[in-house]
Amino acid sequence: MSRARDLANVADDVSTGTVVTTASPSLGRRNLIINGAMQVAQRGTSFSVSGNSYTLDRWLLTYGSSAAVTSTVTQESDTPTGSGFASSLKVETTNTVAPDTNKNFGCQYSFEGQDLQMLSYGTSSAKNLTLSFWVKSSKTGTYGLQVLSNGKTRTILKSYTVDSANTWEQKTILIEGDTSSGIDNNNAQSLRVIWPLYTGPDDIYATTGWFANGAFLSVPDQVNLFDATGATWQITGVQLEVGSVASTYEHRSYGEELAACQRYYWRFAGSSGNGYAGIGSGGFINATLFNAFVPYPVEMRASPTFSIGTSLYVVTSGFPSISSINANFGNQHSGRVQFTTTSSTAGFGGSAHTSNASTSFFDADAEL
Amino acid sequence: MEQMNITSAQYSVDNVTGNNVSIQATIDGVQMSVPLDPANRHYAEIMRQVEAGELVIQDADS
């Protein structure tokens, strides 16, 4: 048997050191989820959520039909003991709302279609996926797990049970391949995995297997996290892998995870101590418009939306302050941004930068 | 899923060509500069709301 064949057939159980000859799970990169360990938090570590909100990188708190629920979402250092995780994402309710018609709320992760072509969805060879994660909640009971595919037209519903309150538990869920509908090979949103935390009665389905429905759904007996203020639901160690077997979590370095997140979002931010983040160099086309070339950390998924915080400046013959972004000429490779500033001089060169204030930042958002 | 709350939208122009290059929008209470890229989620939602008659993009300041 060749060395290559050996490697192809070997799966190494890292937790026990046992090496078994099986084709699954595969070696190499296994986890399709970016930031499954909740370690990257470019936007911040605490969020008041009352509408769709990206929180920790790649993790969206998502609403359906204007649900009235509100919560605080935080990055926490509370993790399962001995699991090797340093961070978790925590949702804590800040109001009480009864399940209502078709209103929903949950935690969502989504993928580009071009990253999931190996699943062969829409063919008889469609691959299974296995989702594993650690969860801890103040409320025991049944929770749904929804996977939406093919541009929000296909759904499969699964469930898991929180057995003990306020205790970390690891869950594993098999997601059968969808043989009926494919995934477009592009950079658009394709598969979404949603952990519902609040679901109205009109969106409760007992259907098993893939079916045609693009709505935000959950399963019978879905826990309503929002039946009390201060209820909590926490998650970390999220791994989605091809095949029918859950392997141990694939820990990746912070730098590797950060770079992967930056395809979707990055922030140049000021910080006390090491201060001023450069945004880009350029020149004044008139007294109050400064054009800056902005190199990105990585190529982005699409042309990004830009936004700024407060206390940004241009270093030129003086320090005119930046008040707004006047125009965005960026694409997915790099950006040219036209800032509106206080008065300077046409033709002068300079560079835009943040201050060392925590509110001083420049964001680029190409999320799904 | 929930739609974005877009309270204003106005085109920005290239000072050299005079062409529209992006949209200044207030989305969920945040001032954003949105590129004219259908793959950008903010632009896609702006255009969806325009087509639904829920939003009008103002012309750029002359």
C-alpha cells in the first residue's frame, strides 16, 4: 500500500491516540466553521441586541418577523472544563416575550456556496454533515436546530436536549445530505445553520428530512428562552464536518481564524497604549475631501460597506479631523475611500488614521 | 428573516466622472458607505426595498 493510500485511509483519534483505518473522519482541515471557538471578536465583546446583529465574528443573532425579544450577547471566558476552549458566546435575555405567531429569534452561522461544493447536494451522492458543539443554558428542554439551504428554499430540522441547567453539555447532530437540491457555486449565502431560541407557534414543524420551506422554523416543544429575564444560552466549540462521524474539535491559531474572519469583516481600531491604526495614504482633491487608498488585510468576499467611529484624522501639514465617508470606490481586492474632513489644502498628501480612543475605528463589512 | 431598518439613502458621485459610485445610507442607526455591488448584503437590501417601494435613493448633492 502506498504512503498516500495510507494517509487517505487513516483517521487519527486525537483524544485517545488511537489510529484506526477508516475513510472517515478525514484527516486535514475538518471544521467548516470559522471562529467556532468564539475567540475572534473584532466588533467588540458585548452587544445589546434588538435587531439582526453580527456579534462575535461570523455569528449573527437573527430575527424573524420583528420578534420583540431583546438580549445582551457577550464573549465569555466561561468554557467547558478541560475542553481546550478559552471563549464562548453567551445570550442573556433582557425582556420576557411569549411565543407569538411567526416571530423568531436565534443564533446563526452561514456559508458561501463555493465553499460547500464538496457536499454534492442535489445529487444521489449528497454527503452527510455532522455538527458538534458545546452548549450551556439556564433552561433545560428541547431546542431546535435548523439548516437552511439553496438560497433559503430548503430546510431540515433537528433537535437537541439540554439535560441539566447551567451545565456544559456536548451535542452531536447528523445532518443528512440533500439529494434534491444543489448549492450554487458562488460567493452568495447558501447554507445557514440556526440555533432557535424563540419561535412562534406558526413556525413549529414536526417534519423530518429535507423539505421545501425557506422560513425561520423550529421543532415542537422548542424552549422559549425569553420566558424569563436573565435566562442564558451559551455555545462554543462548534464544528461542522463532512461525514457521519464527529471528530475532536480542530483547534486553529488565533491568527489563522482572524484572517479567515477578515474575508467577511475587519476593523482598524485605535487602542490606548499602542494607539493609532493607519487606514490609508492619499491626498486632498480639494480643501475638505481626502482620497485614501485602503489596502485590505485579505481579499474580501465582496465589495465591502465602510463605516467609521469617532476621532479619526488625516496626518498632513496639520491634523484635519474626518467627519464622514463621502464615497466608497472599493472592490473586494482593495479600497479607495473619500473622506470628508475639516479644512486642509488641495494637493496636500497625507494618511488617514484612527486615534487611540476605543471609539475610533474604520470598518469594512462584506458579511453574508 | 428580518429586514434591515434603512432610514436614509443617497448616491455619492465620483468627482471626476460624475458617475454614482456608492450609496450613503443609515442602516440600523449606523451611517454606512455602501458599494454598488449586488453581492454586498447592504446594497442588496437597499435595492430590494427600492423595488418593493419601501425606500427611495436620493440623488447625489450637486
